Amino acid sequence: MAPASSTAEFDEIAPTYDQSRGGTARAAGFADQMAPLLDPAHLVLDIGVGTGIVAAELTARGHTVCGVDLSPGMLALARTRLERRVAVGDACRLPVRTASVTQAVSTWLLHTGPDRGAVFGEVARVLRPGGRYLVIPARGMRPTDDIGRIVNELEDRLDPAGTRQDGPEVLAPIAAAQGLVYEGPAGERPATFTVSPQDMGRSLSGGLFTGAWSLGEDDLPIVDQARERLLALPDPTVPRVRAMTDFVMVFTRTDA
């Protein structure tokens, strides 16, 4: 799940990664969204397999999944779930033969900082014509409640070029330039969760929730301002019920 620049960060958070991202319940939800879009007769390539928790849930639903990831720490956990069906691999330089894959998936990969053009180029290379690439974005539909507005503005200030945004409006043109057509969203799944402004402010110090979004010295005052704004919201210690929508982005390799 990690690009080369953030491998160490993912190695560090690997032991607690699953628990901090919703654990098996959330992974099962992602698998439920993707499984109907996948053909069990063909192998699934999980690009950025991470701990293998989503791949294991797809396996439980009748799919054969092989995964690649750059983080040894994450792969050590993936091997406990997928055994020998994982390998060290860079999403920008996949260790996979050209036109050898019918379907590929990625969950929470493209916001972590890889060259998205290179990733889509590699996916286009390894997919057969008509093959599909399913992507579950981390930031595809950003919440717009009072907490969300502050965090969204912070992300935009820290990332004015949008390199960490992974919604359709950002990724579709990048994919198209590599011969992958965005077919639209599928498997939308509304979800709610609770967090207080105070707790959200504390979490900003942890790399904006990814473990891979490292902050430089120049970024710290911007984060501090966002924390102050969160604490200035009404009842900052009281958890809010927040809404978001998990969905699958479907890309298809063109025949050309």
C-alpha cells in the first residue's frame, strides 16, 4: 500500500494499522463492495495489498488473490493471511507480465503519494484488453460537516497540487491518459462514525490519518491553526456522528 518514500512509515504502523482503520468489519465491507464486480474464475491482483486484510476477505468470498506491496512490515502480516501469494513490489513498477491480468484492485493506495500516472500506466500494461481495475479511494467523497470543512481546507493547503486526493475528478483524467477509462462509481455504501473535534485535532499529528502523509517543519503552523479551529467549534469534546460514503471506482482498459 506504500510508495517507496513512505515504506518506513508503513513498516512502523503495520502492527496497529488494521485496528486503526476499522479492522475486519471494514475490510469485509470493502470486499462486499468489490466481490460482485470481480470474476471468481480469474485471479485478482491486489496492488498495495498492505496487511492483506481486504484480500483475505475477498478470498473468503471465493476469489483467488495475489498481492504486491513495498512495505515488509505490512507484507509480514499479509503472509499470515495469504501465505505465498504475496510479493514485494512497487505499484509504479509491477513485477507482473504484460497483459497477464484480467482484474486488479487497490484499497486506499492512491492517496499515499505514488506517481499516479505511473501506477495507472503499470495497471494498463499488466491488464488484458477489457480488464478492470477497481479502486476504493480513501478521500473520494470528503465529509463536509463542520469538522470536515476544516480538515478539507487543511488538506488543500498542505497539498495544493492535489497529489493526495483520490476522487474521480482527480484520477479519471490521469487514468485516461494511460488508456484506462473510468466507468463510474459502483457499490456505494453509506457509513457513519463518531469523532469529536478534540480527537480529530489530536489525530492531525499522526500524518493526517494515513501514516504516510509526513509533515515538514513548514507545515506544522498550518496544522496548529486547524487544531485551534477544531477546538473553537461548539462542544469540542463531544463526539459528532459523521457520515461518509465508501464506493468503488471502476476503470477499464481500452482495446487500443
